[in-house]
Amino acid sequence: MSRASFAVRTRRPRTRRNHHVALGEVLEPRWLLFGGVDRLINNNNGASTTGLFTQSETSIVAYGNTVIASYNDSGSNAVGAGDGGGSAGFTGWSRSTDGGNTWTDFGSLPEGNGGHAGDPAFARDELTGRVYLATLGFSVSTIRIYRSDDDGQTWLTSVTGTPGGASEDKEWLAVDNFAGTGRGNVYLMSRRFAGTTGLYFYRSTDQGGTFGNGVLLSAGANGPQGAFVTVGSDHSIYAIWFQGNNIVMRKSTDLGLTFGAQTTVAASLGGGTNGDLALTGLRNGLASFSAFRSNGFPHVAVNPVNGNLYVVYNNNPAGTDKADIQLVQSTNGGASWSVPVRVNDDATLTDQWQPTLAITPDGTKLGVFYSSRQEDASNNLFKYYGRIATLSGATTTFGASEPISDVASIPEFGRDSLIVATYMGDYNFAAATNDAFHVVWSDNRSPHPMPGAAPRMDPNVYYDKIPLSAPPAPNVTASSFVFATAPQRLTFTFDQNVGASLDLGDIQVQRLPGGPFVNPTGLSYNAVTNTATFSFTGILPDDDYRATLIAGGITNAGGTPLPANVTQDFFFLQGDATHDGRVNLDDFNRLAANFGQSPRDFTQGDFNYDNVVNLDDFNILAARFGNVLAGPAAQPGFVPGSGKAGSTGTRKLMGELLE
């Protein structure tokens, strides 16, 4: 987000043919597995009905079971949101320590030394474990560098990343993680809009403690923007940015002391200022489309194994489709670049924009992720999409694109009082481990939650983990028959998400032995606990039952089915409050202790599920007193199925209750 921005998704698997996107190579089929349930990773602390409710523009770092995300957070600007109780903040961060399954929103970054004004960018030193986070300064005009040595739990007070800078914007940073001279160096790029304007490069050789004076890479007040820096396995530094209507590069081979001449990565991009695509959106509650800003800024990744470079950007190509995602590759250290290829494989004229990319540490997979309107013929609603390629030398083989976000989002911009009218996020980012891509993005799927905020929607940040191989077959880890409250229901908990594959045809419930089927009529799925609940209509007849989950129809996100049918035997006997398979004095005592009280459940004597224990429940118990189901062992003094009490003492107690 520029300084001017301040106004003060589990699916069924599908096998598809590959499409035409490649870098001059014939494509081969590849089956993609696109994540699970979208995880909301931020809260709305600090929000009001008219402002301070926007979270967007994301960055991410992932390793082991740790995933850290940062984002622009207008709620962090609320008084008291920061660590010092001030309002010099615009950057939030969240963290997961279980591989992205659950998240904690830690609120605002520390606000000392000039605060933080968003535009987050992460890097990590893989040797020391130190995590770096760059942001704009809030009450100072330099870039702030935060450092964490405890996996993003806490952050050291920020240091100045751009000494001598003024009115700095749109920074990016990288760490040299390759063995040899230069390992551990931190490199930073930033756009300076005051003083001697232009695009500058900075470096730190003391683990981010201090940064040296900047190297001017490209001068001009209105020229270069959209800086991105990355490091190759030979310690070469690639500084890439948008200038004019081109994407350009300068390369350093001496650890950032000097840079070679500027070269062109991609030429003659369409679009307006900063590559703006002239996108519009129809917001909730409004009758006409309005413009929101976009840009042609590049995102860059280096294959850490063979050094190949990949640059992705959005462009307005020739023809009537004004917004596509394009990719170029260099196999010779940036000396030359491939012809741009279209990444999005839709057959529509809808908009695709704001791409990012990541490469797995083993150099075998490339992921490209972007916003897309391809599912909406009116070219308004959007989802976050992705496409994954297998890398082999210079060959890039893409599989079909798939949606990552679970639901479509409507545009939302211009209605947060702290944000400029055309801002809807300027970028997202992704990270890769060898087993998965980790993706964060912002969308506006949910209404603003506060009374009086309508028709505003609520921009939030979501995370999804995209596995790169089929997960193991799902298994049932727990099951139960729930009868204490209505509706009566069966629950099955799985060790992974199978929700998208489930329907009522996946279960059969039969009365035993060999009786009729009494199947559930309702189904719900909790994607957090991976628990399926099958509910019955009415009260089940007294009997023994066997529920069978049918393996073939129940699959995980990768399409791997349950390895075998799963059975759950259970019984139900009305009047059996203790659920021991017989109606006896224990059940009578349970009913007597709760007689006349409300609310009560079945285990307290409410045998007809009307929330009160009364004479109706007593009559149910009396009619079955002494009954024992065939399954449990018969209790002395009772005859299974006889319906007769086993002692005169019990009949006497019943009479006293009725008096």
C-alpha cells in the first residue's frame, strides 16, 4: 500500500487436462490438490461501524509447524491497540504453531521508534531462525525492520532499514540463506519519494542490527516503483521493479556493493500509471460500479536448486481481455528472459490480478496465486485461485487452475474512513515448504459485523495450506450416539477434512438383527473438529442398531477414500436414563430426582424431549419398566422384553410418586 493510502476456503477431487500455459514446453497432466477450509486469521479489534475494520495486503513465512502472517490492519490504528496504548500503527500479525490449522491474532506490532504503517514483507534466516518483518514507518518516513527470535511470538523494537531515507514506500526484503560468504546478509529495497527520489537498495551484515547507506538503483520522482529483491544460490542479488511500462532488473554479484546495468525483464505492459488495469467493482448496497486501484508490480522467485528465475505480474494484454496473469523465466541468471506466457487458464474475458508466486525448497514445484473473477459472468465477484507447476530444468509443466478460497467475495473499498477510496489491497504473498504451499489473501465475504455498519462488507485475511501430495487415507477417530437432547444423532470424528464428500447416502442405519433401515435425515459438518453429525427425525424405536459409514463415498481433499466401512453399534430404549440397556430402579430414581423440573434432558428423565420431567415421562418409564434390550446382558430379577417390574418395592415407590 502506498503512503497515499491513508486518508488522515474441501472439495471433491477433479482430474482435468492441462492447458496451454507453459514456457515453450509441451504440458503433461498433473492432478492438483487445493487445500482445505479457509482459516480466518485476524480479529476485528479496534473496528468501528465506519472505519478501522480493514485487514488486507498480506505477507507470510512458513517453516516446520510455524506459519506467521502479517497484513495491513486499520484496527491497529485504534487508540490502545498497540503495545504502548498509542495509535502509531497500521500493521497486524497472526501466528500458527500447528501448521496453519489454528491461528492467534497478536494485534499490533510494537509502536516504538516511529511506529508501523503497513506494507509488510517477511524474510527469515534459516540458519539462526531469526524472522525479519519490514513495514513503512508511521510517524517517521523511513522503513522499519522488526526482528523476532522466538518464531514471531514477540518482536524486538524496530530499527531503521533505510538510513537517510525520506517518504519511503513499497519496500521488500530478503535474506541470503545459501552457504558461503554473504550468508545471513539482509537485503532491502525501497522507493523514496522525497529528497533525492528513486529506488534504493540497502543491506545489513549484522543480522539486521544496522543497515548501511542506500545504493540508488533508479532515479526519478515518477519512475520506478514496486520493488522486489531476492537472492540466488550463488549469492547474486536480483533487484526487480516496475518502471514506465516495463519490468526491469539490476543484478549484483558482489553482495550488493555494486550493481550491473539495468536490463528488461518484460516490456511494453499495458495499463495506466504503475500498470493500473482500470478494474471496477460493484459493492454491496450500491447500484453502480466504481474503480479500485491495481498495479503491475512484479513478484519474483529463484529456484534454490538450479538458480532459474521466475517473475509473475498482471497485465492488460492485446485484445478485449484487460486483466491476465503473465509469467517469464530466465535460465541464465537474468541475462535473457522467455516470452511471457498466460498463467490463468480460464476461457473467459473476466479479470485476473494481483499475482504472487513461491517455489518449494527442493526446487521441484512452482505455485502461482491470484485473484480471479472467472466464475462470475458479470465480472464482479472474485475468488483466490492458484495454479501449480512441476519444474524440471527449464521445463515448467502447469496443472489446471483451481479455486483456493471456499466462497466468492464481493468487492469492498472506499468505506473504511482510514483508507483511501480506491484501495482494496495492493498485493498478497505465498510461501512454500517441500510438502505444501502456504497462501494468505484478503477478501470481503462477510458482512461488517457491527450494528449500523451495513451495507459495508468486512475485509479479512484468510489462510489455506495446499498439500503437494495426496494425504493419507482418512480414518474415523471417534463416534457416538447422542440421545440426551433432540434431535437424536450420530457423530463421527475424522482425522482430516472429509466434509466436501459427505452426504446422507454415505450412511446406513439398520435395526438389529436384520431389521428395517432407519436412516438419518439431517447432516452437518464441523470443519474445525472434522466431525460429521447425522440427525434423525423423531424418536427412534426401542432397539439395537448398527450404523455403517460406506467407505467408497467418503474422501479427503485429495480424493483418497476411507479405507473400509466403519460401523457403530448402538441402542436406544425410552425410559433408560442411565443408558445401560435396561429400565430399572436406577432410571426411576433419576426421574424422581428431577420430577417437575425444567429444563431437563433425557438422562434426567425427560424421555419425550419436551424439556420438563413430568407425568408423561413417568408413564413412558412405567410402560417399559423391566425391559432389557437383547444386546446387554440380562440383569437378575428382570426378563428381557417382559415389561414387568422385578420387585414390589419398585411398584411401591412408583405409587408414592403419583400421590
